[in-house]
Amino acid sequence: MSAKISLLPDHVANQIAAGEVIQRPASVVKELLENAVDAQAKTIQLVIKNAGKTLVQVIDDGEGMGNTDLRLAFERHATSKINLAEDLFSLKTKGFRGEALASIAAIAQVETHTRTASDEVSHSLKIEGSKVVDQSLSTQSKGTSIAVKSLFYNIPARRNFLKSDQVELRHVIDEFHRVALAHPEVKFHFFNNGNELFDLPISGLKQRISGIFGAKWEAQLVPVEEKTSLAQIKGFAVKPDFTKKTRGQQFFFVNNRFIKSPFLHHAVSAAFEGLLRPGYQPGYFLYLTVDPQSIDINIHPTKTEVKFEEEQNLYAIIRAAVKHSLGIFQVLPTLDFEQNASMEVPYSFKDKVAVPPPIEVDSNFNPFKSDSNFRTPTSKKDPQWEGL
């Protein structure tokens, strides 16, 4: 009797895995940006064409890779983030599954250039549909550049399911926002079809929010801060008067990782109870720092869902912290501790003494002294009236 079960070829297995991880150009953007952040990059450039369908390129100044690491990076389940199963419960990095680059290479044409600080030259690798087509040396500064071209070129059915460029660009921008908001200590540039959409310098959290959504947001944010043995919470809630009917400004981050949690969203909504107009949604940018061993982020391929050990207690803490901040700052103006550097007085001025401006006074001036050249006119025919 012939066997009915057989192992799938590697390229088929990679395409199936890609279907779980890479759903659209925004998925590629997310994975590449997170890899750049994990590489300790201080400056990251994102370049896309046709909403990412034609090109998604991420250039960073991070640690880079050697020649061996470059080849291994595109193998399935190859990662530098974990070694043991126990490491899944002490994660401090973004990517750890080792599936992202392999999945991307299975359904696109990928060109990578990378260089470490100790290498004199950079290494280049070209892959198409999981097959290496070229490997050589190249010239590039320290860091890594990965260009993903013609996404889903070998799976036309998947490519046909992509939406219009406008819709796909919106998804790419959403992913960019999530990574940029999680890391204000990193400088970001974002180009679409040659046009610069975002130029975000290294800044504080409030400046990063206003840099993405507009300067007017600085006056709309209420600081939220709470520290307990279970979690540390910081961030901002949007003042009730400035909330919207859409859910575009709702961001939860756990250990600098964006997550979606209807349960924790309900906690914030409960804190806004009685303050929102009918149909309006609360806005917030909340950052939670918890013990990595108290959460499980390995429950979804996109790693946007997290399971907490003490979810009920965390619900109560978030609800109380947001409600407390809204109660304090809703009427009173908030103090901005993150002013722009151009508005600050230099520290070297602390020892300087204010010098009053010099005032010159004519001690001989007498306003009551009559002018010998002026006399009071006696009639309108008097020449003194001429010109008056």
C-alpha cells in the first residue's frame, strides 16, 4: 500500500508559512522595521513604491550581519533572538520566530546588502522565490539594506487580492505609526514614490505623537502615569473634547510592542464613562512595562495579541490610572515637560546675572520752558497758521 502522507517541498512550505505572516505589503514593512529596531539602529529609512506592491526597502544603520549570518537569516526558523523554548517567556526583542525573512523571500524578489562595523566590505545576497540567484561583495556603510520587489510575483492569486494603492498605503502607514510610536529614540524617514511622508527626529514621546499626527495634538494630550508591582503605565489619553468617532488614535504598547486588546480597551472606555459624547471613541497612547514572564506573545503569527497572567488586575490598574488623570487634567492646563529644545534656556545661563538696559536722561530738559522761535498766533491771517 502506497503512503498517502508525504513531506511538502521547501518552497511550498515557505509559501504556506508566508500566507500566515505576509498578508500584504504592510506585513513586510512591519517585519523589516522591527528587524531594524532589533539591530539597534538609530536611523531607519522606509522607501516604498506603489504602496509597497513594487518595492519595500528598509535601510538602517544597525549592527549588520556577516556573510554566514546573511545566508542563515533567510532559512526557516533561523533567529538570533532565542535559543531555548524558555526564552519565549523572557523576550525583549520584536521578532523571534525566524519566519519573516524566509516567508518574504518565498513570495518576492529580495536583495540584501549588509555590513558589520568590523567588516571592510559589505555582503550582498539576491533571492527569488526562496532560491539564491546571486551572492557577492558590495560597498555599503555599516548597517543593512533590504529591498523587497514585486511582492507575490509568483502567486498571482494572492496578488489579485490586494486592494487599491490608496488602501494598501493606509495599511503601510498604520504599521509605520506603530513602530515609530514605540521607539521615539529612533530617527525615521518614510518615502512613498519619491515623496517624503514623514521625517521624525529623535524626540520625546509627546513630540513623536505630534510629529506623526500634527502639532495641534500637543494640547490635546493628558499625561497618564502609574507604577505598581504588577505593571508600569505611562503615556497619554486624548482629552474628551478632542475625541473622534473613529478608532484611529488607540494605541497599546506592551514592552515597546504594539498590541491589540479589546479587554484593555474596555478598561480605558470605562475610565472615559460619562465624559464622551454619544458615538465617540476614547483616544489614547498607553505604554505598559510588565515582566516578560507574565505575558505570552507567541499566540498569533503577527504577534499583535498578548495573553496576560493577571488580566483582571491589569484592567483595574489601567482604568484607575486613566480616570485619575482625566479627573486631574481635564480642566487644569497641563505642564509640558517635553518642550522643544529651541524653547529651552541653555544651562550655561544659570550663573548669568540680569543686566538692566541703559537709560539716557537729559537732565537739562524742561518741558515748561517756552521756545523763543514759537509765538501764539493772533488771528487766522497770521502767517503762523500757514501749514496748520
